Amino acid sequence: MEAVSDSAVISPSPLLTLPGAVPSPEDTADSAVAWHYGNPFGEQRDATSGAAVIDRSHRFVIAISGAERLTWLNTISSQLVSDLPDGRSAENLSLDVNGRIEHHFVQTDLGGVTWIDTEPTSGLDLLSFLKKMVFWSKAEPREGSELAVVSLLGAESARILESVGVTVPTEFYDASALEGGGFVRRMPWPGPTAFDLLVPRAALTEWFTRLRDAGATPAGTWTYDALRVESIRPRVGVDTDEKTIPHEVRWIGGVAELGAVHLEKGCYRGQETVSRVHNLGRPPRHLVLLHLDGSADGRPVTGDPVTAGGRTVGRLGTVIDHFELGPVALALIKRTIPTDTELVAGPCAASIDPDSIPSYDDVQAGRAAVDRLRGR
């Protein structure tokens, strides 16, 4: 879980008053919402084979209006969004000048407004950056706190949405308006069937209870993070550090490729690093799934070093107990470390899940050109 910054002030969700709600740990960015409702493994199971509704109303929401909102945002972010159609969403990044990740956000354009939701403790920083970058563009970013995020996961999610009168998006990243305000969008993670609903904050409790009464199990951030880890989807500030570049955490790919970085768009901050690694190099680290020894005394925490033979070879990200996989974690590991290396994470032995290793079989265009010049 993401640590809370000193300046973050996040009001507790009204849904914490629901029966069985257990708040997330106080020292995390999720403390304003429920961690679980008394049965975290059962909630995870329902979020796959059935349906589970998760309060994520602490997410920071930004609204951007103005005729040039998309073309402007396209110039300062990593994704190609200049022609994002109405009712379409995308994942996007804000990078620093060295191509390191500062912010990850999901955006949806609907009815002449681009809605962005991002991490609760860094949303104000992102909003401040956006406001500073407007200059003469016809774009007006503001805090969009009138909407709150609720996620619905599981194989029965679409049926439940239909039962409460929601038009269900059929394609990943498609969005449709909700009666009474807000919208629903389909996401490719966590898990194979996932929806985010951005609902009027004043109707948050009403929406949550409607979905619950229609058959969705109330679940907490434990469930969301467990399925996110299984999906090998990173969270900024938890599974990334100050050096992380997009290639290391699987965020390369355009709007049709379930990524957050488009490789064929115009200039943006950090593009030089993205292009250089894509065309000539490989990322120094990659994000993998680790299986942890559950019999060890104690449990590692986010930020702990991952070692091999006493040498640091990586950094631990999200640590979670999964209902089927047991104790697992995401970790940024040096790319050159063999899959079968015996690792240690905090007090635990750890091993890399071989299915989580990215493929490096592709031939990079820049490297191929260099080889041709050298007669290889």
C-alpha cells in the first residue's frame, strides 16, 4: 500500500460506517476506505467467480474542460489522447525530463469533459502541474471531487450492472453515462472482468448499496490489491521508486494495447528516455511476481530490498495475501537475474514466478539498424 504523505488530508469515506467495514491500516494512503468486511479471502473469491463492489472513493478526481483539453493534454503526457473519442478512456503517465514516472492516471472523455482519477496522496501535485502547464491553451483543469470512484469486479459484474439499469460497456476502456450523473467504464484489470463507476459523491452510499443489494459482495482494498498483484499491475509510489521508467513496469503500449505510453506520438517530457530504451536498450529492471515463504517469522514490507546471495538485486513493492496464491508480492528485479535464483525479501525466502517474466524476444528497430551498419 502507498504510504501517506505528510501533507495528505483525506476524509474518511461514509461507507466505513457500513456493517463489518474494517478500515485500511492508518499508515497507508487507503486508510480512508475499507480494507475488508471481515472475510478478505471470501471477498477475493467473490471478486473473481461472482461479483464484489469496492469503495475507492479516496481516489483524487480531476475535471478538464475546454475545446483544446485533449490536444493540450497530449503534449504533456505519454499517451496518444489528442483524438480520444467521446465515451473512451485511456491510461496515461506524467514523466519527468529523464523519463521517470511521476504520476499514473486513468482518463475518460465524456460529454465535453475529460475526467482523470489518480492516487489520493499525489492528486493535488498532478492538478498543480496541469494548471501550471495550461499557458494559452483552451483547457481548464480543476478538482473534480463531485465524483467518487467505486469498482465492481468479477464474472457476474456485467449482469449486476444490467440489473440496476446501467448500460454496460463491452470493450476495454469504453465508457457510458450513468443516469443521474457520472459514468461507468470497463477496465482490463484487475481480473478479467472489471468496471469503474465514477458516481456523484453525494450518491456514493446509494450506489454502493444498490450494487450490494443486487448481489455484489462488499469488499475492500485488500481484494483490489490482491487481484491487481495477480494481474501484475503496478501502483505508483508502491511498486515504483524515484528511478522507475515505464518499460520496467509494463506501461508501454498505446490506447489499443492496454498500456500508458504510446511509442509513435509527438514530443512530450521524458520521451527521449522512452525512445532510447525502446529502440536501443532494455530496461535495467522489470516487474515480476514473487512467491513468499509463508512459514517465515514476520513478513516483508514495501520498500524492503530483495537480495540474492547477500547482494541487493531488487526492491519489494506491494505485499499481499492472495486467496489462491498465498503470500505474494510485486518486485522490481534486475533484468539479468535468472528466474530460478533463490531470493530473500525481508525475513522471507522468495522465488520469481516464471510466468511473470516479460518476453524479450522482439528485435528492436534501432538495434537492428546498428547491426546492419556493422554488417551483422
